Amino acid sequence: MDIRRVSVVGCGLMGSGIAEVAAKSGFDVTVLEVDDEVLERGKGRIKRSMDRAVEKEKLTLADREAAWDRLHFTAKVSDLESSNIVVEAITENLDAKVELFRELDKSCPGDTIFASNTSSLTVTDMAAATSRGDRFVGLHFFNPVPVMKLVEVVRTIATSQETVDRAMQFSRALGKVPIAAKDNSGFVVNLLLVPYLLDAIRQLEHGVATIEDIDTAMALGLGYPMGPFILCDFVGIDTLYKISEIMFEEYRDARYAPPPLLKRIATMGRFGQKTGKGFYDWSGEKPVALPV
Ligand code: CAA
């Protein structure tokens, strides 16, 4: 069976990006959110991103209209019944994900593929709560989804080869480059990225250099598009804190332990770009490093 109808659950930063890319790639997309208010916010995010693509002449007006027509928004799980694949991109909370997949398992036909965009939980923990372990994969996208080319396709010990093949094919149809990863917490990218970001915070705690100088060093010394603190604010301080806790819980390895400074900044509600403050103040034209 070909994948034609895609559902995306969660229309935050990642879900809206996945829905946008899928609609632009010609898929019929249904977006599910908890209520109409959250849906409206998600719709606005997709619309702004598409408008930006039109302004930058990456998308024609006609293609934007066609993509918009392929997008449907709902707050009812039962509207996802005819999906060929459901991609979950809700908050990084295992209980919430398990509850959602249990509900989806009851309402979707047996051949619908379930995919989670989790970044640090294990896919197995969600797949085990459903009756379709063989049709359950991880599809891990990167932020900003319309720009970043990678998708990590994650197989558990129960995922069938056919499901992996179809997930790879689907990722390519979205214009992405899939890589295959085993279901270990953090897959490939976060297994390397998270200790790097946490080490940068530890450097700061030890007074090795300032926020700006560490960022300049990594951007100019290694050609990274963003230094580690800009990247922390971009990923979200709350998200990074949650991911590091999950990975530390999984591996009990000090490399993944959230440094106290990360916890303090998260506790203060400085979640990064999305709240206007993290390691930097984002309210002006240029980010300004905040005292820590
Ligand atoms: N949507 C669509 N297009 C976007 C965009 C968005 N949200 N943000 C940027 N772009 C496009 C711009 O239109 C621009 O396109 P052109 O070059 O064709 O004009 C291009 O991307 C570059 O953007 P800008 O010139 O505005 O800014 P930039 O050169 O600083 O690039 C960036 C922005 C692409 C985000 C770049 O800084 C970058 O690659 N940063 C690293 C991002 C990264 O590491 N992401 C992974 C985070 S980890 C993660 O997601 C996984 C996890 O589990 C934590």
C-alpha cells in the first residue's frame, strides 16, 4: 500500500514543520491537536513559514495554495482513521505518548504505520503499548524541519523490514535523507549532540570563557552554523533539560546528566528563543548574552 494520507499529531515547532513539508510534498495531511485554540496557533505557524517560503521565492503562490488545500485540521482522534501513516510529534512525555498511541491503536486500521518523532525516549516503550509492534518506527526530524535534510529512521527489535522500507521511502518522498538507527535513546545525532551541549554548559560553569566567546569559538573554529548556546536556545532549554534527564535515566552515564546551570535556567522559565530568553535575550535585533 502506498502512503498517500498522512496524519501529524501535535502542531508545535516540530509537528507544524512535518505537516508543512508533507503537504508541500503532495501528501494529504490531517493535523491533530488537543483543542481548537492550540490548532489555531499551529495553523498560524505553518502559514507564516509558507509565507516566508513564498517571500524567499522558494514556493510559488499556486504551490502554497495547493499545499494549504491538502492540509486539514482537527481536534478529534477519530478523524485520523483513514491515515496510511500517523507521525506523532507531541510533548516529550512517555505517559502522554503511550496514552495517545493506545487510543490511535483502537481507531486506526491495522495496516496504518505509527511513527514517533521522539528525540530521546525509546520507540520500544511506545510500540509495546500497541498491537502493531511490526508497524511502529521512529521518524526523527530536525529543527527547522523545512530546512534540515536528515530523518533518523528508527527500528525496534519488532519493526518489520517492510515498515522500515516504507518509512525510508516516505522520508525520501518528503525530500529528506533518511539514515537507519537502532532504538537506543538519542539514536545517532542526540547521542553526540547532547553531551556536546552539556559540556559547553559545564565549560561556562567552570568559567572557561564567556557565552559569546564559546559560541564564537565553535562557530568560527569548526564552521558550525550556530555556537552551542545559540543552539541550546534554538532547541529550547526545557527540551534540552528533558532530553538530558531521559538520556541520563537510560544510560546512568554522567555525560548525559543535566548540569545545575541548565536546571536553574529551565526553572526560571528561560526556555530560549520561544520565550524570548534563555542563555541569550532574544528581544532585540541581535541576541545579547544574559548573566548566568
Ligand atoms: N523555515 C523555513 N526555512 C527556514 C527556516 C524555517 N524555520 N529557518 C531558516 N530557513 C531558511 C532560510 O529561508 C534560508 O534560506 P536561503 O538560504 O535559501 O535564503 C536558510 O534557511 C538560512 O536561513 P537564514 O539565512 O535565515 O539563517 P542562517 O543562515 O543562520 O540559517 C539555520 C538558519 C538553517 C537554522 C542554521 O543556523 C542552522 O542550520 N542551524 C543549526 C540548526 C540545527 O542544528 N538544528 C538541529 C537542532 S537539534 C534537533 O532538532 C533535534 C533534537 O532532537 C534536539
